Amino acid sequence: MKVTDYNSPVARIVEDFIDKETCDWIIEYANRTNSWSHGNAKREDFIEEEHFLRQSAQWDNRRIDLTGFAFQGKEKELVDVTHKINVKAREQVKDFFNIGNQDTLLECWEVVRWYHPFQQKPHIDYIDPDFDRTKVAPDVDLTYFKESDESLWKSKFTTKHYTSMLYLNDDFEGGELYFPTHNNFTIKPKPGMLAIFSGNIYNPHGVTQITSGTRYVNTAFWTRSQDFQKLDFSLYKAIGN
């Protein structure tokens, strides 16, 4: 493994974090079982219709909610393989951010596929419950953080303290992770590469548009919130702590 740490943005890149064979296995399994609709948006989870429609248009049939599968006891082989990767990723998160075991809990994880014309505007994954919108770069998408929908963003964005993204392939064009407030610092995906960062207001990030092929990534979010103790590694008996 080759580990490279950056100060702007605050990020760690770990090359050859896992082997290409495992990457290929995850992609093949995900496509063979065709579980992409498992994480589709549900109308009852959204207060405002516009948020439901936007979430559905952006993510439906493109993500496998592995947290949900874990709780439901479904697709156990895929859950176990990806969660073993999470166990390793957790050590990298702890080391990079200099935090302890009890302050590094898994909130959720998923496999996501990207294809034309999908992209992601600059956005943030984590906000302090009392965050100041005026400190956020003007081109960052703050659609979810409307005053009228405070309960939504507080439930979804105040616990995702850290992000890890494991890239599974590179046979596509576009789909680069970039940080616009850090001189457009760009990460070009490679199979088995792990990227770690905090998606807070100082690290807005986006994904450039896919122009050809399909990009696959295993994404996990990590939290310091003790409310997520139930999601700690003891849940997954086949993997352990």
C-alpha cells in the first residue's frame, strides 16, 4: 500500500488498499444479483415532494444499501466481503484523524454505480447542527439545508463526520472526485484505491460527469455520534471487532 496525506484538502489516499480481484468480485456480484433498486427513495421518508423527486432522480437504481441488507440478513456474502474492507478502512480513518475506537463508528455503507450523464455538484456531507451557512462557499449545493426542512438535514447530515470511498474500477471516463475550494484538487479513481476525508464545510467536493462507461465505488460514512453504537462492528457476527 502507498499512503499519501494532503493538507489541502484534508484527505488521505491509500493506493492498492485491496486487490483488483476483490474489486472485480464486488462489481460482478452487484450486477449479477441486480440489487440496485434496494436503496431507492421512499416518498414517506421525505417532508417535501421536491426533495423526494430530486433524491429519486439522482440515486434510484444506482445504489445498493448494504447497511439495510446487513440488518435484514440479505446478500450476506456481499455484506461480509465489503464489511471486512470497512474493518480495514476504519483503521485508516482512526489513524488519519487521530481518533480512538469508541469515537469511530460505522454509520452506513453502500455500493454505488455512476454512468452517463450522472455527476455531483460540489456539496458537503457533514454539518454541525448549528452551522453557519455564510461560511460555505457560494457554489456549494445547500438545497437540503432549507430552514423549512431542518429535521431532514439534521437527521441525515449531522452525523457523517468522515467519509471513505473505495474505488473499484477505472474503465470509464469522467467521474473524478474534486474539491473546488482547494484549487480543484482532483482524485482520479483506480481499482483498489481508498480515499478518506471529512466532507465538512471546509471540504466541499463533487464528482465530474461520467462521459462513458460505469464507475463503481464502495462508500462508507463514519460517525462520532454514540447514537450509532448499535451499528458498531459487533453487529456483524461473521466479522467480529
